[in-house]
Amino acid sequence: MSRQVVQDIYDRLYRRFGPQHWWPGDTPFEIIIGAILTQNTNWGNVKKAIDNLKKNNLLTPEKLYRLDIAQLAELIRPAGYYNIKAGRLKSFLNRLFENFDGDLDRLSGLSTDLLREELLFIKGIGPETTDSICLYAFNKPVFVVDAYTGRILGRHRLIEPGAGYEEIRTLFESALPKEPPLYNEYHALLVRLGKDFCKTKPQCKGCPLEDLPHDIEPV
């Protein structure tokens, strides 16, 4: 996929949808918690879980680190898979306190490659969550790839069948300036396109990419 095509897609989406104002969160720590909790659920459920933490004045690294895991699981119950997600949050917090004395600034001070490596080491935190944290919490130039991205590019024959996460991420990062605000907006626009048009059953009529070559069968 050429730089021109990557830029053209962005321009089309931005003209149609405008700025998306991602990612919700008042602090980097809240964004991190949201990125971990949003796995396999929608944002409305994540917000309820985060609101529970806020109401109990627990949304700080130290307070959550010291909180019993059973209590944490109950508080984040609205996010679904709450026992599993409580374990993932604890794994992140344990790593943060063991390696960085609980200091998010020290963690964010790592180079982008080392930060990704550190986050990917944590059980239950995969590439998409890692890169969401890097981009949205720490303003690192990392392009976030999700299921919508793969579906859109696949249907428009812009990637080979079976293309993996790192291949797609590299494709965008090699075609775009290393500017976190641009990566932020582009990812959000692709999500908007996936939700509004490039669904499991595609709605191609009226799509801003409708005139580009594409397959209409779900992939």
C-alpha cells in the first residue's frame, strides 16, 4: 500500500467524519486502565467500571496496587470478564511497582521500542492494548491496529490475506510521519468507518471508500 493511498484514505475519512476526539480519559493512568478493560467489551461498560473506581477514590496506581484483587474484580464487574481483567490490571501494576517504583513517568520515559517490550511482557496485555497505551497514554508514535483495520484493508485488497499485526502496523508507520496526533486520529477514523460501514455484513453504499476496489463478501 503506497503512501499516497494511505494519505488518500485518511483524507476521505476525515472529510466525512471529522475529528473523533479519542481517547477518553482524564489522566494517563485512567487511559491505561481503560485500554486494559476495553478488551472484549464496549466502552459503555468500561466507563461504568472506571466510574466505580472513581467513586471509591481508587483511580491511582498506588491505591489499586494495594487493593485486594477480589475487591478490584467486584468494582470492575461491569466491564465483563472481571476476574480475568482484575488479574491483568494487577499484572500491570505489579510490573509498574517492581520495575519503576510505581512511577508512570519513569515508564513513559522509555524509548518506544523498550516501552512496547515492557508492556508486551505483561501477561494478558497483547499488541493492540500495548500500542493503545503507548499512543493514547504516553503519546508515543505507535500506530494501533485492531480488527476494524484488518477488515477494512483486507476488503479493499490493500493487504495480503493473513497479514499479521506487526505487518499492518509497519505498513502505516512507514507511510505516515511519526506524529502521535495523526496516528490517534487515523485509528479513530478507521474504527468509525468499521462501525458505520465496514461491519461484519458490509454496507458499502455511501461509504467514503466506496469507489475504491473492494470485495463485498464478509472476511
